Amino acid sequence: MQSKKNILVTGGAGFIGSHLIKLLVNKYPQYRIICFDKLTYAGNLENLTEVETAENYTFVKGDISSEENVAKVFHEEEVTDVIHLAAESHVDRSISNPSQFIETNVLGTTTLLNEAKKSWSSVENLFYHVSTDEVFGSLGKEGFFNEETSYDPKSPYSASKAASDHIVRAYGHTFGLSYVISNCSNNYGANQFPEKLIPLVVNNIKNSKPIPLYGTGDNIRDWLWVGDHVRAIDEIFHKGKRGETYCVGGENEWSNLDLVKLLIHLTDKHLDRKEGSSLGLIKFVTDRAGHDFRYAVNSRKLMEELSWKPSLTPEEGMSQTVSWYMENTEWMSRVTNGIYMDYYHKQYLKR
Ligand code: NAD
Ligand code: DAU
């Protein structure tokens, strides 16, 4: 039996946060799970309808950059632990508006850390910082990131996440705050906001719209099903060594072009279209500024110390994901409303 905890999950209404909350609420009825989220364009309470009436779940609207909001939720909810996912998460938006990323990812994380430092007196209280493999920069054709890799962030997004990782470690070193950090590769699955490659592509195939591929489509990402990422977070939260870092990846590298071809195959099949009939939608567009070439993650430490491994094959995961978007067209219609279309036009129309 686990001890009683009041866990603040920041960014819980976003893509990964909502999957994590569903796992925690169902698996640990003895914990109170508090979703703390500003509900930016990326936050969506519809992702959490499955747990909204659960007795051990509460939603609190708030901004991690507001000292007042953060102090209030810590005191009213008697927060014992934080799993911190709230962030601006999209690289393209960090290129058009870097300041928002510094505000949320750097200053917001610091505001949370200050409150944790003030409120907690025991090493039992844990600050879990959820981060990205992008802090390590860009790989060439060979090699993998691991826990020893030097930081070399290249985009305003990854630089803001790298800064927040360093600040978390500094609070651990200087003030004795108990923390753990994980750096994960690209996630995919249900409920991902369609600014990210996979839901954007599936939605465009369905609507017979051009599929924008940046540059040559040769850039490589390592994809992990979101359900496996949140299982890793659960393991690390409970059993990870305090003051350490864990790399999380899918051992599942795809060039963007090959991945898009797979998504075309799966989506056309789902829609009973002729095999490959959407291939003509692929449109090579101006590259992302400073586009990292390749990410690949070595998760040996997590696998060996905590016995974690991905549960789905890439084929199973991608197929399930395409089916989810095909079967949840109302969710997609609601999130691709006016604000999304403004973003989409600015991002893609003149590309
Ligand atoms: P997301 O953009 O889907 O969700 C972010 C959530 O944070 C939203 O619910 C948003 O409303 C909330 N938020 C933003 N600013 C806030 C603020 N000031 N105060 C409170 N809430 C705020 O992001 P995601 O893809 O679910 O990523 C979650 C975390 O995981 C991020 O920290 C990201 O860096 C990290 N991560 C993401 C991936 C990935 O592939 N998506 C991979 C590795 C790590
Ligand atoms: O590696 C982990 C990171 O993965 C997370 O930290 C980020 O939060 C998450 O957004 C993701 O970053 P990427 O930039 O890799 O993901 P994105 O889905 O934006 O892009 C994936 C690849 O596809 C990348 O090489 C850029 C390319 N791309 C993306 C879009 C949106 C295109 O070719 N066309 C597009 O329209």
C-alpha cells in the first residue's frame, strides 16, 4: 500500500498530462491528484472527462508563473509532491514567440520551485520535472542521447527546457530539494494537439489537404507511445533515485518522410481509400529554422534499473493512434476551431 499523497500535476490538461492523470487517478485511489493548468490553447478539459467525477481528482485553474496562484494551490490542497509538465511545448511557436517560452518554462518552473522550497521540509516531498531529449541538441546519423550527454539545446523551446532542467538541479544541490528529471523523445497517441506532426498529418489526410513536410523530410525522430511515457513517469516517480535523471525513448526511429508514408497507408486504409491514394498530398515546404536533424535515445538505465520497456510495437501504436483520430472527429473539430485556423494559416499558408 502506497502512503497518502496529494500530487500536483501541472499541465495536466495537455496531451501527456491528461494521460498521466488518468493513469494515476485509476491506479492510486489513495492519492489525491490535483490537475493544475492555465488552459492555454493546448489545455483541454475534454481530455479528462473520464476522471472528472472521480473522488480522488480535482481540477484547479492556475498559472505556474503566478506566485499567488501557486501559493494558493499548495496551501489549499496541501501539496506533497509535484509532477511538472506545464510548458509551452511546440518548437515552431518558440521560433515565432520565444519570450512566452522563457516566461512559462523558465520563470514558471522557478515559481513552482520557490513554493516547493518554502512549503516542504521533508526529503519525502518530490519535485518531478518532465523534460525533453531536445535539451541534448541534434545528432548526426550515428549515436544516441543518454544521461551523460552534454546539454546543447538549439531552439528557443529546447533552450528554455534546458534552463529549467538546470534550475531544478540547482535547487536540489543548493537547497536540498528532492527531485528527479526525465528526458523523453517524441510522444504520439490520442488527444495530441494538431500542431504536432502526427495529428496534423492524419487530420490533413482525412480532409485531403496538403501535408507540409519541412525541408527534405529526411529529419529523424524517435517516437514513443504516450501510454508508455506515462508508465515510465509512474515508475520513476515511485522508484527512481532522487537527484537523478532518466532518459526515455522508444527505440523507434523514423525519418519524417517514412513516417508520413506510414500514416498515409494507415489512414487511407481506415477510410477505405485506394492504397497510397493520398501520397500526392505530400508537399515539401520551407524548412523549420535551425531544424534539429536527428534525435535518438538510449533508455538502458530506465530499462535496467526500473524494468521499464515500451509495451506497444510501433505498428500497433501508430495504427491505434490513427484509429483514435478517425473515431474522434468531434474532438478534432472542436480543437481545430478559429484560433487553430489562425495559427495554421500563419504557419503554413506562405510556406
Ligand atoms: P502540451 O502543449 O500538450 O500541454 C501543455 C499543458 O501545459 C497545457 O495543458 C497548457 O494549458 C499547460 N500550460 C501552459 N502554460 C501554463 C502555465 N503558465 N501554467 C499552467 N499550465 C500551463 O504539452 P505536452 O506535449 O503534453 O508536453 C508536456 C510536457 O512534457 C512538457 O513539459 C514538454 O516539454 C514535455 N515533453 C513533451 C514531449 C512531446 O513529445 N510532446 C516529449 C518530451 C517531453
Ligand atoms: O523530442 C521531444 C520533443 O518532441 C518534445 O519535447 C516537444 O514538445 C514535441 O513538440 C516534439 O518536438 P518536435 O519538434 O520533434 O515535434 P513536431 O511534431 O513539431 O515535429 C516532428 C518532426 O516533423 C520535426 O522534424 C519537424 C517535422 N514537421 C513538423 C510539423 C509540425 C514537419 O515536417 N511538418 C510539420 O508540419
